Amino acid sequence: MSAANKKQRNPRKRTVNSQKRRLPNNQKQESAHEGPDTFPMHYAGPLRRLYAFVIDLGLLMMVIFTIAPVSGGSMFSTQAAVPDILFFFGYFVVPTTIWGRTPGKWVAGIVVVDSDGRTPGPAAIPREMIGKFISYISAALGIAWIVFDPKRQGWHDKIAGTYVVDNPYSGGPQFIRDFLKLGEKSEGRTTRADSQPEEK
């Protein structure tokens, strides 16, 4: 009888284990949807883009003023053109190609997409290297064009066929709250939990 009971219990144990194994898969699917394939085409305003640019500029200045004094002229000097180009390529082009955003855009809650709302991929290379060069050497007229364009495209966006849109899935004011960890939510939950026993 004990052997028969074990045989009957084994399938039940397998079903429980299989359910436990399926939970991480479901969690992986939910986490995959946190980074969507397409983004809604809500064009980001000039102030959001300026905010992202200021953050990127501040991060770059911190890196430059930290590394330049200790690099012995091998970085961020007139004799280090190739390493400097590779550095800026890695900061602007690579993240924009893969994720559609630099660290500044991530914090600001905006993302670069193509006409289908997807991350630009290789289109980010002419956007960042050729388009921005033209936008800046034209007395920044290509950048200022964002203010007047109905789709908020600069010249570099028009050259590459890209758009900058709001990213409701990361960044923005919610990122700042989470980063600072103000604790307002946890305090609110504790007060509610404490108040329920008192009412009963």
C-alpha cells in the first residue's frame, strides 16, 4: 500500500513542481513587457529634450574632469583624438542604437524611435554622427528647429528619420522619486496597516 500511495503522490508532486517552474516564466514574460517593442508616438517637448541634454552634459563633464588629470594626456587632449571619438561614440551612439536613449534621456523619460515607434537601430549612427554635426555647425539652427517643427524633429532627426517621444515606462519624475527614496509610500502603507486594527 505504501508503494501505491507513493505512485499516486508522485504525479501530484510533479504538477506542483511544474506550476512552480512556470511562475518564473510568467514573471519573465511580464518583465519582458516592461520594455516594449514599440513606444507611443507622443512627441517629447523641447524642455524635456533640453533636460536630457543637460544631464548628459553634466555626466560628461564629470567624467572628463575626473579622467583627464590622471590620464597623462591619453584621454581628452589634443593628442588623443581617436580615444576621445571612441568614448563619445560609446556614450551617444551605442546606447541610442540599442536602447534608443542615452543616460540623460533615460532619466528624462524620453526615447529615440523610428517611424514605427521602435528603437532606431543602425539609424542612430547617421543621426548622432552626421545629423548632429550638421545641426550644431549651422549655428544650432538644426537644434532650434525642434521648437517649430510639429513633430518636434531636429535636422538630425529628419536626416535619420527618427523621432523623440515620451517613454512612459521609465524615467521622468517617477524615476527621481524612486532614486531619492523619499519613503512616502512606505509611511502611507504603515499608517493604513496601523489604522485598520484600531477601527476593528
